[in-house]
Amino acid sequence: MRFTSTPRGARLARRLVSHRLNDWGHPYTTPANETFTLITAELTANAVRHGHVPGRDFHVQLTLVEDTFRIEVTDTRAEKQPPSTPPTPDSASESGRGLLLVSALADAWGVTPRSAAPGKTVWATLRVPAGGHPHTHRVAPPPTDSASAYGHDTESFPATSSRRRDDLGLRPGDASCGGRRR
């Protein structure tokens, strides 16, 4: 589906994904729905903030194959690529944690260039067994210091990244995020 590259468009995309997961048997308050909705919120917010080109929309594709959800968020800005390892933001910074959340919550995530037009697709996957709870994995290696989000030399980073999450209280239903309840 296509959305305007605005905060409202990002919010509508997040809501659409949450509704679709509910329709697919993962109710709104389940860890699977809340986790994947948070991943979607971060990817769509990044598409609006870092991938915005005036007059261009972003696209969201959600798929479910067996027990794996996949979200793809496509924007039209090719020159701003996310780092494969999210940088650790300054503790006083009010932003810069979105990809850290995606990295911690998703089973895998990455970026691929658009084949037919300028831009990129940032994707994430989350495996959910029949019981509806995301798998818990070992902790990923801590991120290394690198250039700030989207402001680096893209030649130095690989195109994909795979991270695992653990029980750090990052599930949106377990704790508040940034002082706001999700």
C-alpha cells in the first residue's frame, strides 16, 4: 500500500499493519502484534524522516509466510542508506534509537536497492510460532560506534544485517518506551 511521506502516513501504515495482524489471528494486545507494530512504526518513521522526497510517497508491503512476518518499507531516496549496525545514540539525544529497536526486536532486517526506480527498501522479519509469541534469542553483539543514522559512507556497510532480540524488556507491551505507552 502507498502512504504519503508524512507523520500521518507513517501512523496510518502502523495502524494498517496492526489491523492486518489482528485479521491474521494475532490480536492487538498479543506480543506478536505489538512487537511487529513497533518495528513497522520505526521503519515508517525513518522513511518519512530520512527517505522523504517532496511529492513522493512511501510504500509498505506486509507478508506472512508460514510463521514469519515480513515488512518492507520502500522510499525514493537512494543516497540515504541506513547503517548495517545502528550507532549508539548519545544518552541526551531525543532521537536515533529506531534502528536499535528494530535490530533488537526483529529476527533479521536489512536494506535493498529498488530495482525499477531510485530508492531503497528497508525490511524486517519476525518469526512467530503457532502460539503467537515471538521467539526469544540470545543477545546480539553490541553496536559499534559509527556514523550517525543515514549520514555515513554507504560503501563501508553491507546491505543486510541480522540481529537477535532477548528479554531486555523491549517488548512494547511490557514497558513504556520513551515515556509514552505504545
